[in-house]
Amino acid sequence: MVSFHKRPRSSPDEWDKTIIAFAPYTLKNLMLTPTQGQEPVQPESIEEQNFKIRLAHSHDRVNSASLLIQHMYMKRGYDVAGIQKVADKITLMVSQNEAVVGTLTLGIDSGQGLEADKNYHQEVEQLRSDGRKIFELTKFAVDEMRGSKRVLAGLFHVAYIYGTHLHKRSDAVIEVTPKHAVFYKRLLGFKQFGEARMNSRVNTVGVALRLDMKYMGEQIAIWGGESETPAGQKERSLYPYFFSKEDEAGITRRLLGGS
């Protein structure tokens, strides 16, 4: 059981800019939607909040996320540009003791085109013609030394919340190498919707994958928060490491409230 007590905020960033904080093994209830008249409270020790998911909204945060992306991609021999703060793109970052250990960027399809349009315009345009509302996942990286299934799941769950609850998108698309496509298909349920083609942005062959957000929501409802249960430990997808639907509702209310 986690005990809580009130403490002064050392800076606005300690609480107000954090979407959610969680430990490697157990989600910490941060009272994301405190009852009326209460102040948000924090655990006894900041160190207990081993990971924080935040928006890369400042120049320093965008730069830190870019450095992680470039480091992780260059290790694999891929050329990749850094992250730029532009309209219709949302960059999430996971930090541990202020060091960035993971990042993921969402691109909202709002008429300006997506990066996937460069290699898969016909396929993406077909989704639009079918009435699907799309967002794109790009610039994904997690530090292999400090990342975990819970970090991966946390990033994708917050991306799901932004894509579905805040921007009312029905589908996520992503371009990955054929090798990495196995991860997205097996652990998250992505389906391939474009043949392998050269991706000039990273100078390697890639494939286009798509995930129906309705399916993702169903899997979260079934498995979210179940990683430590016998059934969850047998499940081979990443979904048991997602937050519970109760925690998802709290995160959503916090984000919709603009805090």
C-alpha cells in the first residue's frame, strides 16, 4: 500500500507538466483527478516515481528527446533527423531522474499530410476515403539499458489517449523495418497495410503498419493493469503492462482539464 502526504511543489514542472509517474513494477496512484478542494499530493519520495511521462513542450525537452532518437538510431546504422516542434505533432518523453529514457511522437492527420504519405500515399489515402481518422507514430526510441515493458506500454498508452480521447482518431499508422514489424504485430496487434519499400527518411527498407484504435481499446479493457496477475503473466502481448482503465480515465480527465 502506498502512503501519501502533502508537500510543497518545488517547481511547476514537478507536478503540473507530468502526465503520469509510475514505478518500474507498480503504478503509483498520483491522484491525477483530486476531489474538489484537495491539492494533488505526491509520494513520500520523488525517487519512488521512477519514471515520468511528459510532453516535450520546451526547447530543452525537444532537444533531449532528439539526442536519444539520434543515438539509438545511429547505433543501428540508420540516418534520422532530430525532432522538431511543429503544429499537429505531439512528442512524449519518459524520464528517469531527469534523464530521457524513451520518446514517441504523434502526428495528427489534419490536412497537411503525414510522413507516411511520402512512401504510402495511396494506402493512407484509401484509409481516409474509407472514413478513417488517422494519426501517425514516429520517432520512437527507448534506452535499452533503462527501458522496460512498462515504459513501452506507458508511452503507447498515453499515445492512445491523445489519439483517441483528445483527437478522436480511429487508426494509428507507423513505418518500421520488417524486423521491427514483428514486435508491433505480436505485442500490439498492428496489421501490415503496405509492402516493403525504401524509406528515404532513415535510409533503410520499411513497411507500413496500421492499428485500429477500437481493437487497442478492447485489449486495454481486458488486460490493462493485469501484469502481475496469473492471467496477465501468461498473456504474450504488451497490454497487461498498460495502465488500467481507471488510471486511463484519470489521465484523460487531467489532460482534458489542461493541467
